Amino acid sequence: MQTNDSKKTIKIVQLAILFALVIVLQSIASFGVVNICLCLIPITLGATLLGPKSGAALGFMFGVLALFWGIVGKDVFTYYLFTANPVMTIIICIAKGTLCGFVPGIVYKALKNKNELVGSIVASVLAPIVNTGVFALGCLIIKNDVVNVTLSLIPTADASNFFLLLFGTLITVNFFVEFIVNVVFSPVLYKLTSIINKRINA
């Protein structure tokens, strides 16, 4: 039987590996206009394996990276939002990232004793829903700022319709791809969580 200290060490190593995966996957994804967030997979794994606090920490890292790549102009849509309203864009990125790790962790923790597989699936589904939901809400809050920026760049543009078209397209594409990826990987996350937990407790 492993000691509490050795279990803590193993969890720290696991968290470090997941942090590295989040950094790599988000750095790869944050280019262009339509960005698919592959790092929701390690975030969800961290939330189910290590708990909601670890999920939140991984999500926070995701939010910081999304913001960074937006500020430097690699993530075009985030840069667009940051130009319109820097403070709200910072809040949106950090909030959506942190919550998409924390909420699945809380739900999995509540469900795992009843049915671990169901808990893993629900957690995997919640991650893209929370990520996209918070992002969409934030975008709608700063819609007028984005419209004003669009008009300053293209005075003759129908800025409101342009924003809604761009917003709707990006949100829809991002959400469905992220949702499908996480649902497909949810059985894998369940297996990984079960195997790792058994080995830690062995």
C-alpha cells in the first residue's frame, strides 16, 4: 500500500503532465479564426482524476493561454474581442477556462459513487457546454463594443449583422466539434481514470 506522501507525489506528477498537455494543445489550436479547443480533454481528465480544484487550475491555464494568444494576434477572434473590450475579454477567457474545469469536476465528484461511467460521460459533455456557454454570454455582453470597433474599421459595414454572423458561425462550429471530440473520448477518459485510480490505491 502506498503512503499518503507517495500518493500526493503521484498526483503532483499527474497534474504537471496534464498542465504540459494543456499548454501544448492550446498553443497548437490558437491560430487563425476558428480554433478547436483540444485541451478540454486533459482538463476533463484532470477534473475527474484529481478533483474539481485541479480541473479549475488546468482550466485557468487554458484561459490564460487563450488570452495570451489572442493579445498577440494569433487567435484572431479573441484579438478582435480584446480590441473591443480588453477588461471583459480577460474576464471571459479566465472565467470560461476555470469553470469548464471546475464544473465537470464537481459533477463527476457527485456522480462517481453512483455510476462512475455516467459521471465521466456527463463531465465530458459539460466541459464544452460550459466553455462555449460562458464565452457566448461574454460575447453578447460586449456586443456593442465589438460593433463599434467594426464600424471604426469598416465605416460602411453592417456591423451588427456582421458580428452576429461571425459570432454564430464560430460558436456553432467550435461547440459541435469540441462536443463531439469530448463525447467520443469520454469512454477513454473513464478507462484512464479507473486504471490510474486503481494503480494509485494498489
